[in-house]
Amino acid sequence: MRCLVTAGNTREKIDRVRDWGNIFTGRTGLAIARALTTIGAVDLLTSNQQHLDELEKEGGGIEAHGFSSHGMLMGELAGLMSSVKYDAVFYDGRSGGLSAQWRVGDRRAHRCRKCSRANVEGEAAVWREDQQRALGDRGGREHTAKIVDMFRGQWGYQGLLVKFKLEVDFEKMN
């Protein structure tokens, strides 16, 4: 059996000194990858350099690859999905994170009512009004494809696909 696991976050540059991402470390994905080694070979895509270093020293059943941005993750996944037959894929929905919701690194700059600059010294800079009201309103802009949809769509993957992610700030339901 051969499995693929993604773990960690993506970071996207806003300008020369700032980036956008989330705080997830990939611990859950690493734990899943380690557990899966008991049933077969595992490929792990992670953004956590410490995990990559640990796995390089340990050896033993996990082939680890790194990524940092949404584009890098998409490229790594596209390459693996076209060259390796996986029985199961465990996709960390946080890997795309906030940066996957909008094209933060897009070469087209956008303006919002509260921002006066659309571009910072020639680099792509996307300005959002209060992060589009705390991630609610996407303002009709073009969005990046959700990676999880690529497995069944573009990559034609038919095996077991598990998406996991942590949801925060939900009220307990009675």
C-alpha cells in the first residue's frame, strides 16, 4: 500500500517584507504519516523544515518533500499524482490555508476602498478590505482552485481521499 499525506501551512508574499499564512505546523499530518508506515510506504509533503530534518535523520518508511507556497504545493502534488499510484491520500485542508482562498501572490493588483496603493515597488500586492470582512466576502474576485478538488478532477485520482482540517471559533451546538 502507498499513501500520500500533506501537512503544514502555505505562506504567500504580500510584498518584500510581509507574507500571509497561518500558524499550523503540520504535526497532525506527520502523526498520520508515521501511523501509516505500519501498513505501507508514505510520501509526506510538509512545510515544516524541522519535520523534514527529523525524517531525514530517522529514515524508515516516509519519503518527505518540502513546500512553502500554494504554488509549490500544487506543483509537488501534480508531479506526484502523475508519477505515483497512491492507494490513499490524506490531504490537510490547512495546507492551502488563507493563501489558497485568494490569489495573494497574483501579478494583478487589486484596490480596496481603504487602501491607496495597489502595487508596492513593482511587486504584486493584494490589498483586502479588513481581509474581506474576516474571510466572509470574497468580492467577486477570481479565486485559486481548491487543491482538494484537483485530486478527483484534473488529476483523476480514484482512490481513498481523506481531507482533514481544524475548525476554530465555532460555538458548541446543543
